[in-house]
Amino acid sequence: LFVGNLPYAAAADILDKVLSFPYFSAGVFMFQKEQANRIQAKEGGEFYGPLSVLSRARAKISLLCNVGKGSFNPPPKVESAVLVFEKLPQPFIEPQDWPRFKKLVQAAFLHRRKTIYNSLLLCGFDKEKVSASLACAGILPQTRAERISLCAYKQLAACLHG
């Protein structure tokens, strides 16, 4: 079990290392509220991004509690939230496929104002392979990364690398 109050600047990297640890089973972490929102966001939401997709692909995430500024002395300028992470009973993405899945998700969100098609092309993915993979996964080329569900990313990765 991992427990910690993660510093904002390093929280995403620390969380990534914890969730990828082979013996990870559960964790309880306090984050700045904005970062907690990014971690637990669902597709279509304001905070949905690579941190959301990559975290939810490895753990069940639930909000334990919000922590107000007044809980600290001296009070910080930001609100906080405590999240609970539980290892998924079965891997959503097989460990050997994780690096390619992670690369795809990061590439999809790298050019946030672009469509998934254009973002992947700008990140060096092959044009024909992207077109065929989007069709295979049932994703319209004009869809933006923040509108694609976790399951659709898994399907896209399978089509792109299959």
C-alpha cells in the first residue's frame, strides 16, 4: 500500500511510477484539487487528458475526500483532494503493450486543438495506418482526443499496432 501527499510538480511522474510498480495493489494520495480532477476525469470533461486515460487504464480511482485550505497551517492557496487507487483485477492493457499504448495516448493529446487524425500524423504516425486504425476502432478522423473513451483508445492501439 502506498500513501502520500504528492507535490504538484512531481505528482504525475510519481503516480506513473507507483501504478507501474509490479507489486502495486493500492494507494491513497493527496493531490492539489486541479490535479485530482485531471486524474479522475472522464472523456468529454474539461480535465480529461493523458493523465486521466493512463491512470484509469491501470487502477480503479475514487475520491476519498476533499481537503480545504483551512485544514493546513499556514493555509495554502489551493484546495486538495485525496484519491484512492486500487489495482484492476485484470490488466486493462497487457504489460508488453503498455509502452505503445502510452505513446499513442500522449501523441493524441499533444496537439490539443487538433483532431485525433492530425495529432497522430504530427507525431509521426503513418498516414495510411492512422486512417485504417481509426476506421477499425470506429473513431471518426475529425474527433478530438478529449472525446475518445478509454475503451476506444484501447481499441485504437490494438488496430494501430495489431
